[in-house]
Amino acid sequence: MLLYDIEEDRLRARIADVCIDYGLERIQFSAFFGKLNRNRRQELALKLQNELGDESGRIRIIPVCEQDLKDMWVLDQYRRDADRLKAEAEARDHPKPRLKVLGVEGDQ
């Protein structure tokens, strides 16, 4: 499991892209889940550290053992993509301006 808290939008998007490149599934806006062996986790950690650079942010990579995965409960009431949900929320918060077509002078 990977969790992050990053304020800067572009950096946050780059971190998400890296997670997706490593085959992780987005389960929340700032949370990813997937199987990675120890070497891949270390490689991912180095890549994320490099992306983060000197910027402010928190990233947590939390290994989950096979037994815990077997005991995991998943309670999904609906199955919608987190990226789509985020886009819908942003559209509600920042609606696109609507244009009103006015008659042209001489049109009647």
C-alpha cells in the first residue's frame, strides 16, 4: 500500500503516474494498492524520492503480508474510477462558463 500527502498539483500528478507505471491500483485520491516484491518496492521508493526532490511532501510505502491480504475486507458500495470522481468534483467546484448567444444586429 502506498499513501501520500503532497500539496503541489503537478508533483502530486507525477507521483500518481509513477505509482500507475508500477502497476499499482488507485484506491483513493492519494492511496494506491498492489503487489510489489522487496526489490520493486525499493526501486519505487528511490524513484519517488527522486521525483519529490526538495519539494514538501509525505509518502508512505506500507508492505502488507499475504495473510493480511487474505483477511482483508473490501466494502465497495459502488465501483467508480477515482480519477473520474476527482474530475467530476473539480467540474462541480469550477464549472465551465456557459456562453449565451445573443442576436446579431440586423437579425430579426
